[in-house]
Amino acid sequence: MESRAAVDDAALGREAWSVLDANWTGSATVPAPGLYPHQWNWDSTFVAIGLARWDTRRAGTELISLLAGQWGTGMVPHIVFRPVHAENYFPGPSVWCSPDHPASPNAVCTSGLTQPPLHALALWWIWRHAADRDTAVALVRRIYPMLAAQHDYLATSRDLGGGGLAAIVHPWESGMDDSPAWDAPLEALPSVHHAYRRREEPSDRHPDSRHDRYMALVLGYRDSGYDPVYLRDEHPFAVEDPMFNGIWLASCQALAELAPVAGADAGPHREAAERIRAALLERLWDDGVFRARDLRGERLSPVCTVGCFGPMLDQEMPADRVAELVRVLESARFMGAAGYPVPSCEIRAQQFDRSCYWRGPSWVNTNWLLRRAAGVHDLAGLVRVLGSATLRLVRQAGFRECFDPFDGSGRGSRDFSWSAALTLDLLADTVER
């Protein structure tokens, strides 16, 4: 049986590499063929993490190509557009109008939104696991200043609530686009008609869908000139997301460890991590989990999602809070009643939908994040379960975008890059053991 498992792992690894090679453009990895033709921020960062133990140079190239889209403000955009068929994707460059902003990069067109600041943790992961140490050190020294600027941007331009946390200003910035955590903030927006409409769509399309409101948020922010003052005073959507801020905290800790390699001072990053931790506990903790805070409605989200566990990535989170989070995670609300971890929405919630993206299905990337969180708190059993069950998902259904949490069947796009890349990282653990 042991030799059979090794053969299976080798075959799975070859299949994962085939997906990544097919989705490779020469400088970046697109999330999946067809539907996602450009470079997405969160996707490329997870790809870099997955490649870290196998190919230092390619993992570094993935981050460098993404950071070519960084704005002068420090903001790292959620999409970097590649010129081939750019306008075949909506909303494309002509919607975002990034070249009109003086802080945007000259070489590429980008969106005007960001995504979770996972990049420093990814860089640390590459540096930690690199076989090619010289390449890794050079990469850290090259990228570190860009990531320090990104963190400064979040602290100065996105603390819209004044409490020390970064606010997302669009559901797309969370990486978990249609999570029910955003339902109440979206429903509070004024009615919108046909904001999300391609030219070829009929004019009698049903008005005011969720995507109409998504586009209304984009257009309002764009028309302000991507002004941080507009975000603070007028933009109608502002949410402090526990996953986004948990990732930011973990990336502050990663920058603190990388600072000596870059010849920088680790102190400011440690202080930032302490501030974010205190703010998470004060502003988002409620009833055993961290909940998203709607700054406009001045309320915490009533629905518990996979994002509520993001602050577990903090290696210094108080042990009693970690224990409460694990209790909820392993209960029938999440892992305890599902065949596969981790449902993206609490199973007992009215909004739970096992087939609808971030409203129920399981995802390889959030499984990886929670496995990492379990690891930093020495929860060996949880690490083992999350790793083995995630590999079982991809063995059963392939490298799908997401999976049914009850029967493990695949959902969304096929040949999804972060599912393949993070499978390689999980397989590396089996090799090391």
C-alpha cells in the first residue's frame, strides 16, 4: 500500500505540473484557461507558494511579474492585464482606466482594486524552502521594498474605520467574491440598473443584480480618480474582513523575519502585527469567531464563513482564542458535518449553498491557509486532516476551482492553477516526511 501511494503521489505531481505549464504565459500563470485570461493577484501569489519548494526561480518570477503592476501608492492591483485579448474580459482595461492615474505603472494596465496582502508570506515561504539560496536572497532584497510600500499603503489609505484594520472597498478585494459576508453591505447600496452590462447584452436584463452593484462600486471609485479621501468619506462599501487582516498580520510577521535578509529594520513590522492583532480582537471578535465588520452599517456580519478563521494565521494569537476558533471549525457548523473540509460558509446558515462558489464549496487555497494556521499553533491533527482531505479532493475530482463539501465533486473551472500549485506544496510535505 505504501509503494502504491508513492506512485499515486508522483502521478498527481506530474498532472499538477502539466496544468501549471499549460497555464504559463512565459512570465505569469493565468488562473485557468478561457474564463480567466489575465494575471490575478491572489492566484499568482498562491501559485508562487505552491512552486516554492520545487522551482525557486519560477516562484520568484510569478511574484515579480505581479508586482510589475504595483502602483506608486504601494497598492498591488487585483488584476494585471496582459495585452492579448484584453478587452475580451469584462471589466477590462477600458473600464478601469488605470493609465489615466499618475500613480499607475506605465508598462501594463491594471485594475484599481487590490486583494489580500499574502505576498510577504509567499516571499517568506520561497526564502524558507529554497534550494537555491543565492537566488532566494536576491529575490528577497529585490521584492522587500515593494512589499513594505504595500503595507504602508494599507496602513495609510485603507484604515477607513480608524481602528487599525484595513478595509476592503469591494467584494472582489476579499478574494471571496460572492461570500454571504458581503450580502448586507451590498443590499444597503442604492438600487442600480445595468451597471454590469456588456454592450451585447439585451437592455431588458433584470435590473440591480449583485454584479450590477459590483460595477457601480468600481465606477464610483474610478470616477473619483481612485481617491483615498473618497474611500474614507463617500464610498458606500467598506468592510473590515478578518481573512484579509489575518493575512496582513501574518505578512507583517513574515516581513519582520525577512527584514534582516534585506538589510532593514524588523521593528516596524512587529509593531504593525501587534496593532493589527489588538484591533482584530477589539473590533471583530464575537461569539467564538472573528466576523466581518461593515463600517457603513456599523455592524458585524451575522453569518460565519471560512474567512472568520483567517486570524488564526497569527502565530501569537492568544491560545484561548485559537481553541475557540478550532472548536467552531471542527464542529458541525463546518468540518464536523461535511465530507470534505472546509465549507466556505457555515452549513447551518440560510445563505449556505453547496454549489455556489464562496457560499458553500470547499477551496484548496483556504484549506491551505487554515492548514498553515494549524501548523503555526502546533495542531498536528488538524494539519494532517486538512492536508490529506485536500489531496483526496484533487485525486477524486481533479484540479478544480472549488469542490462540493459533501461529496467532493468538482465545481467551477477545470485545470485551476492554484489548486494544482498548492497540491505540489502538499505533496512536498509527504516527500519530506
